[in-house]
Amino acid sequence: MNVDPSVEQILAGLKHALIVVDSDHVITRINPAGEALFGTSAKHLIGRKIQKMMQFSDPRLNAALTEREISLTARGVMISSEERKLGIVDFDINPLASDSSWRLISLSVMPQDGPILENDISDPSNLAIRAPDILSHEIKNPLAAIKGAAQLLERQLDDSQKSLTQMITGEVERVVNLLNRMQTLSSNQPAQTKAVNIHSLIDRARGSIEAATGQAVKINDKFDPSLPDALVDPDAMMQVLTNLLANAVDATKHLSDPEIRIITRYSFGASLSAQGAKAPVRLPIQIMVCDNGPGVPADLEQEIFSAFVSTKKEGQGLGLALVKKLMRDMNGRIRYDRENQDELSRFTLFLPVAPKN
């Protein structure tokens, strides 16, 4: 007669480490794979504070260990104990359904050998922050009210003023679409791409920033009028452009002579091997967003697109990680550098051309 395996037998059969942490951040249970990861017995680990037993290089990830009712997933992050480095892991932390102040931590050690793939472990597109569904619900409710109020207000305005309420409605719809996308940020579902005039999106992004700041944004633009349509997801591309423009405005707001440039051009050089594509995807459409702000500190340049990395004191370090994720979803790429000649910070977007009908 078959006997159902016990909980202990199930936990012992798992290859990844599982840790149960109570409301006081104390380890109450750990499986054998966890003992192997930390190199010590469950008897030594149980009863100890989780933040004493594991640390990340980023303090904001460490803070997540002691935040109750948080759901978080990080891919390919370095973890250490008090004594040594434990390796690179996929890290998950989720509240228990029975008591959300208790959490379940999962650690899956990644192999240290083998080929480095195009989407390697440092790729921020492999990281996701999964907010509870209630958060999305609570944000969408007031957005729906704002959209409804704007539509009612539009009926009372003359034609010269309706563009403002139409902008409010359009931005609300874009934010709702972004919330839907962020709920599946860890997935690799394809973007809803179509042929789009990039210059029209840039103008919309500029208008969105001006509406948000309440003042005109001075931008020196140099557009290539012959640029063909790009194959992008319009909502995702708007998020990318508004994020970069908002960063540029923020970086230059305290300067006596702020300068922001947007340059578009066609280049024949860039291409990538995209998943599911028979031939490399060419990325000839380039958009450069430049500013004369202080730029990214040299020690952060290699990590600027990683989640939880920010040059702003109040920043969460998710903006550029999301930008890179959205660009990759559209088979595009983004690069940061600093022009030595003009001392401008520059983000360059590389995009595919829409096929002709």
C-alpha cells in the first residue's frame, strides 16, 4: 500500500532552499537544501534572525528581508552569510497565505559554469517585483475616477481646451496598461508591436512631462525626417521615453543653463539574434536622449540598468530596469554612455524597422 510522503520527506526532496520566517524575522524552519547552502545544520539556524544569516550587496534587497507582507522575486543576485559568500541565486520571498506577517523564502543556487547566454544572470529583465493584486486594484480604482471626471469635464469645455482633458484620459489609459504589464513583468510574453512614427511618440512624451511639471520643457531636437516607422509597442515606448525625459529634466533642474537634446537617426550597424527569429534582427533606428546633468557616477555605470540601483536619494531603482525590460520585449536595446566632447549624459535606444505592407 502506498503511503503519502510526509512534509519532511517533501522538503528533503527539494533541490532549492526553503526558509520559513516568522513575524519577528526569525527563522523557524529550513529544509536540508538550505542547510547545505548555509553550510550548517537546521539546529544552528533556527531561532536566528534572517537578516543576520543572509545579506545582499544592495541594501534595499536587505531591507526586503524585514518587510512584512512583501512579495519579491530577484534573479541572479549574489548572496552572502556572515562568514562567506554563498553564491549567485534566484531569490523569492512571499507572505504565507495563512498569516501574511510570516514569509516563505526560496533560494535556488545558479550554476557557476557553462556558457553565458545573451540573457545572462545580470540582466534586469530577469528580475520582477510582484506587487499584491490588491495594490493594482487600489491604483486602478482612482484612475478610473480620474478618467471619468476628465470625460465629464470635457463636455463643458470649448474645443481649444479639450486637448488637456484628452491628454488626461490618454495618460490614465497608458498607466492602466503599464500596471497590467508590471503585473507580468517577470514573464517573457511578446510585446504588442506595430508600425509607429517615433517622432509622434516623442512629442507625446514631451507633452506628458510638461503637463506633469506644469512648465514647458526646453528640448533641442535634431530629428531625421526620413526616418521610417519603428516596430514597437506604443504604450511601452511611451513609458520608455517619458522615463528618460523625466530623468533628464530632473538631472538638469538645478542648473543655470540646462540642456536636453533628443536626436533621431538611421544607422546600419546594430543587430541582435532575437528569440524565434530565423535571421538577426536589425536595429537601425536610434533615439538619443542627452542632458548636461551630473550623469551617472562611474562606479554605477555598469549597474545602472539593474533593479534597486538609483542615483537619486528618493529613487527606488526600478525605472531604468523597467525601461530595459520593455526595450527587450520589443526586440530593442538601450545603452548609456557619456559624450566626452560635450560632457553630456546619453541614453541611446536601438529599435527595429516596421516591415512594409
